[in-house]
Amino acid sequence: MNAKDLQAVLPAIIKSRVSTLIWGWHGGGKSQIVRQVVEEMYGKRNSEENGGGPTLVDLRLGQMEIGDLTGIPRNVQENGYTKTIWGLPEWWPTHPDSKGVLFVDEINRAATPDVLQASFQLVLDFRLHTHSLPPGWSVVAAANPEDSDYQVLRLDPALMDRFLHIAFAPTAPDWKRWSENKITTRVLREFAMSNKDVLGLRSAPNLNVTTSPRSMELLDRIFAAMTDSEREAHGYTIAAGLIGDAYALALRKYLTDNMDKPVDAEKLLNEWDEVKAQIKKWVGTKKKKKDGKEGEEELTHVRADLLKAQFDVVTSYISTELKGKLNDVQAKNLVKFMDVLPVELAVAGLHEIAEDSRLSIIETIAPLIVNTSLARKWARILQTGDTKMKQTGSVDDE
């Protein structure tokens, strides 16, 4: 990510309170960009009503001892007991309505392992011991890549998983824009523009980002804080920093390509006839079994992955958007959808609904299942005790 893009995405990231780790080579302007963005968002200082403190607290972890980060412990007497409390560091923002960013620079240059360990809680929970950052504050960190040129600590996966990772490197146009305000001697600007190697510009470092359920939660928080145009322009880079390049690419294709993906759950529940053909395409067509008994048929093709994903999308929509309440049309369409599924998916779906405490859904659709092919499929499975995955036909809607 170049400087212009970093400036564009940081506001949404900061507002979402997703801790961010900017990886880049020394002298690239990471801290300057963060400061510029924060000051554009909140000004240099909070208002007097909000404490008047700075909006950016710059911590250099490589220069700190554990007491600088956590405060100094002291013992106090309370109700006959001796308690240890931790003094509040001078830099800690205290006003509950203040806003700003805690910029943890050189995070992988922490002087001692205990300083690095203390940063875990700060990054994930926005707190140290009993001290909590006000809700208007977020954390942005910066680090140099693990490279032979740098003496840095290797961050363990548990800490890495707590960050959105951004691989940053300024480009020649970035430097040109910056130099017009910072380099006052014109001949030096022109010299650098003619001899770009003197700038020491390098490509962005390669990051090995792994994904987890937490990664998807953090990605959701950032996407919720971004506009549609911001997601379109920078969504891939943000996703890559949380779930890795491969999944970020898959997400981009999922959002933009005409690839097979679950149909809209709202449309399925309210306008089943509009999506029925697509679902049945995934179920497949029937043909006579080879060497089978007379009349036995099997499906030629089943996209079980898409059908299962479609079921999960529908039940999630019912739980989150509809709060488990279905009207008559939606209940009937849910049964119609389940009725066209292969038997093992339909039965597994009914079990999943029942076991997932979505009992109100079961109560709503149960009367509609009676005397349907779906009920017969379920009964046939229970009677035969056959748990082997089968490819059976579907029944058209009446």
C-alpha cells in the first residue's frame, strides 16, 4: 500500500477500533502519515471540555521498560488488606470523551519480552491492568519487517492475529508530494527526482498473514465503517491484511464475479419461484442408476457445497434479520427450499435447526412438513437407520 492509499483507509480503520500494524522500511514516513491522519480527524489536541490532551500518543516500544508501559506498582491498605495497584502512566489518556490514537511504534523492537507481552492486552482489549483507554481511542502500531537488515523480535502468532496487517512502501510520486512541503531546497528535490535510487525506495514487504474467526470479526468491523466506494477501492488490501492474499482474492471474486454463490436469503424466503431454478440447478437432474433395480434413479450432479452454504445463509438470515420469526409465506418457502434438497442435506438441516436452539423456526414449519415428501424422506432415514450419504431425487413443488 502506498502513502496515498494508507491515508485514505486509515480513518475508517481508526473509527472501527481495529488495531492495525503497519509494516514498512525505516524512513518511509509511517509515523508522519499516522499523525497527519489523526490531526485531520481530531485536530492536534482534544477540546478543553474533553480534557485538552493530545490526540496522538506516540510510544516507542524499543525505548521503554515495563514500568513505562504499565505504570509503577505500589501497595495500599484497604479494609485491612494490602493491595497492589498500578500507577497511571503520564501519557495515558483519561478523559472519557477524548478521542485519539495510541501509536505504538517499533513494536517488534521491544527492549524486553515482558514489554512485548504487556502490549498484548493493550492491543486486543485497549487496557493495561485496570487502566482502560477511553472508547474514542484506538491503537495503531508500526514495525520494521523481519529482515537481515533489522534487529527485531519475531512476533508470535497470538499477537499477530490481533492486528490488521498493512504492508506499506512509499512510491516516487508519494515522495514527490511529500518533498514539495518538506524539502525546501529545490536543487535537492530535482536531484532526487533525477536519481530515484538515492531515496532508498523499496517495494512493500511480504507478509504471511493467517486467518481465524477473529480475523473475520475484525474485517466485518472495518467494512461496516467504510463506504461502498472505499470498500471497492481498498477492500482487497484490507482483507489481505486480515485473512491473507488468497482469501482476499476469493472475497473479491465473490463480490464482483458472476461466480456461483448462494442466492439472496431474503429473496429466497419471499420470492421462492424467482430462485427455484437456480437451486434446482445445483441439485442436479436424475437419471437411471447403472446396474440398479428397475425404477432406481440417481442425481447426475449435486453442488453440495453451494447447497449447504445456501442453507447456512438462509438460517443465519432468519436468526439475525428476522429474529427467528417467519411469516406464512416465508415459512412455506423455507419448506419448499428444504424439500428440493438431497435427502441427507434436508435431514441434516432439520437436525441443525432443532439443535441450534432455533425452536421457534421448527414450531413454525413443523405443521407444513406433515404429509410432504420432506417428512417422508426424514421418516425413511429414521426407519432404515441408514446414515450413509445418499444422492436421492427431489420433489417438485405442487
